[in-house]
Amino acid sequence: MRTRRTLLGLLLILALIAAACGSDDDSGGGSDDTQVDTREAISGGTATILGPEVRSLDPALVINSTTQGSSTINAIYDTLYTINTETDSIEPRLATDFTSEDGITWTMTLRDDVMFSDGTPFNAEAVRFNWQRTIDNPRASTNGQMFQVENLAAPDDTTFVVTLNQVNWQYWRGIPINSLTWIASPASIEAAGEDFGNSANVVGAGPFKVTSRALNSETVFERNEDYWQEGLPKLDGFTFRPVADQQQVTDTVVTGGADASFWVGQNLASQAVDSGMRSVTVDNLQGGTSLLFNQNKPPFDNVKAREAVTKALDIDQMLEQVFFSANDPMSTMFREDSPFYNPDMTFAGYNSEEAQQLFDELAQENGGPLVFDMAVSTNSENNALMRQLQTQLTQYENVEASVNTIDGPNYGITLFTGEFNLALYAVASPDPEPNFTQFWDEYPIPISHLMSDQANQAIIDGREATDEAGRKEAYDSLQEVLVNEYPQLWMYRNDQSAIYQPNTTGIWGYGQGSFMIDTFGFVE
């Protein structure tokens, strides 16, 4: 029964991931217009904020990315901690530290002065309760990543202990980029039962409380007067309104119909800045959006077929025609400012002559052209991307590609069951851990396994490494597989932006593109 429920949960998680795949580029990517805003907001006032709707206010069910509505969840629950990307260390919030002496037993220290907004204590038992709920709930967005956890314990009010079943010195890095960072009041969960998250019945220790909730219409928030940070939040409250069309979002903010948006694409963020708005971008994600080859069945169980398609497609042309060259194209797995960047590990680029030669060789070997489908979700921009690449392939002989458009939930199931040849996908996070773990053949969600002993060992070595040099050696080895085996055609980075009116300030981002508004407000 447990296995069946877990499988169901993984399928539901994948549906959410599929819906988000590439979605930060509904409107483009890569902006140099983000301004450093050092102004401080005054206290008071109410704001209207736009962004993607969050389908539930239950934190366990939400993916921690603004494309999935995570910024709304941050307002209710705050975060355990974030990571300072300059010092590569924990920035304390509800938790002050998370350390281990052996890479297996991890101890989190919590603040002793925090209460949930319902007056119940925020303590280690509350954290344990929420994490155990993620393990037990197959629908939880982080359920598939809990395979490393052996035991959870709360020996006292400020000490939470996680015991892993394998050494992982990087385990602390994953908490701020998934739903484990959000802790709901156990009393509110138990009181609401199965209805928890479906209305305003949610309680956290964040800067705001929910006063009303109408799905797909608006969610209204008011200041949490008992918030643990003195002087925050700045706003008395705000109204969140979901808007799916990114051009409409941008136009509404620019024309004064809203004070901010948690998420727009990069070229629209540039448009907004050109119109006098301000923007903030989370642009530290490694990896990005790709075309994922299914190596488990023909034709892409053949590395020559993967190489042929990789070299046949002009990604710069696609980015120009679909995203107006706003996206940041990928040539390496890691950005140049990453400690794991290796200029020798560069992905193969567009080479039409070599591609045609490979298509001809494959036709001779297999007695006919290379035939495959290209799976994509119903997102309009993703469809435009895939159809532009399909058009490029028509210039070649001995290759026939069709586009298979699949609705969101079924797209996730399609990826999980392997019923595709090539699919739009994304693997991106500030650090290789935990998201790059999905390349590991023992990862419970078998979508992007590399089926490589070298890659498997590299991922283990990266987790077990105790210093940066050891991690770099491991990730150099992983990159060799990503470059030489053509498991995915990497296309562009996944940056996330928010825009806001010039008379406001204080939105900031963390993790893999999740925005906080505890310091957001109006300026004099």
C-alpha cells in the first residue's frame, strides 16, 4: 500500500514539475536591468501584488519556486533559513543553524522566541510534525526527496535532529529550495483535517496572516502582529491576485493597477524597468532548461542519435525567434562564477554539417530515417519553442520529428512512465545538491537518470566530499558524462524576476527563485 501511495505522489509531483518546466521563460530571460535597491520602506499601507496562483495554501503541497506560487506561501510561513550565496553559509531565520559532525546526523537549532500566529509554540516538535507529514503524504511536493531520511526527532523545544541513511555533507543546502523550509502550526493542521490549505484556515509563523481566500480570484493578508522580527512586516496587509498572462501582469504594474508582481519573464522585466519600474532577479541557478532524451528506448538509446539532434538544432536562433534573445543560453552546466565551473566541459553546439552526416549514418544503419516525437506541455511559449525546433529539423534529410502536446498533469505522468522520445525538461538549483541528485540512478523519480556508473559515483562523491576541491572533482566527473553522452540538450538558464512600482521597495529573493516581502513596503 505504501509503495502504491508513494508512486501516486510522485506522479502528482511530476505533474507540478512539468507545469513549471521552462515556465519562467513564458516571456523571456536574462536581464542586465536589475537595479540594486538600498532604500528602506516605511511602515504602513496596503498593497496589491500579482503572480502565479498557488493551488493550495498547504505548504507541503507547494513547490518552492515563484512559478508555483511560493512567494505567497513565504508570506504565511516564513522560512527556516536561507543561504548567503556570497559566504556559502546559513542566513538564520526561524532556525539559526543546521550542522553535522558525520554527514549523517544533522542537528537544527531553532529560535526560542517564535510563536505561530494562532498563539501555539513554534518548536522542534512542530518542525518534526511537518517533516513527518511530508514523508507520510504521497502528494507532498518534497515526498520524493525524503528517501535519504532514516529518522526524525525533537529532543527539546529548540533542537530538531535528522538522521540520514547515507552520508551527505551537502544535506543542509537543500532545505531552503523545497517545501521543508515552511512550517505550519500542527494545531491548525489537525483542526482543519483534510480541508487544510483549501481556505483561510492556515496558520504559520510568517509576517502575514490570511484573512480570506477565493481560489483564482484573490487572497487577502493582514500583518501578523506577533511576528518574530521587530519592526516587520512593513505593510499592514496586501491583496494577492493571480494573473496567468505575463504581458497582462507587466502592463497592470506599469499602469499602476498593482504595486508589484512576484514573477515575470526577463524580457518583460526589462520592459517594466524601461517604463520606470524596478526589478529584482534571482540569477544564481546552475543548470537550466533542456531537451531530455529518453535513453531507455529507441531511437535515443543510441548516443549517435542524441548527438545528431543536439548538433542539428540552433538554440540561438530559437531564443531569438521565440524569446527575443532575452534568455541566457547555456554552454556549460555551471555558470562562470560557480566554483564548479569548468571551461573545458562545454556542451556541443550547433553544427549542421556534422548533424546531417550523423543522420545519414543512422539512416544507413537502421534502414530509414530517424523518427521521434517531441513532448511538450500545453504552455503556449513552450509550444512555440518546440515547434520552432521542429521547423529547424525539416531542413535535414533522414529525420522526421513531430510535436506531441500534452496537458499538465498527463505531461508529468508521461515523463514518469517513459512514454516519450524527447521532452522539454528543466534541472536547475543554486547548488548541485539536491536537484542534480535526480541524475543518480537510485533517485526514486526515474525521469533523468543518466544510467552511468561514472555519474552515479560522481553524485555520491559530491555528497560525501568535505571540501570544495573534493566537490569540484566530483562535479567535473559528472560534467564529463553530461557533455560526452548527450543525455540532454541544454538550452538556457532559469532566472526568476519580480517587478515593483518605484514608490515601493524591499522585495528580495532566495533559493531557486522564491520572493520574500517581509521588508516590502512604500517609500516616502
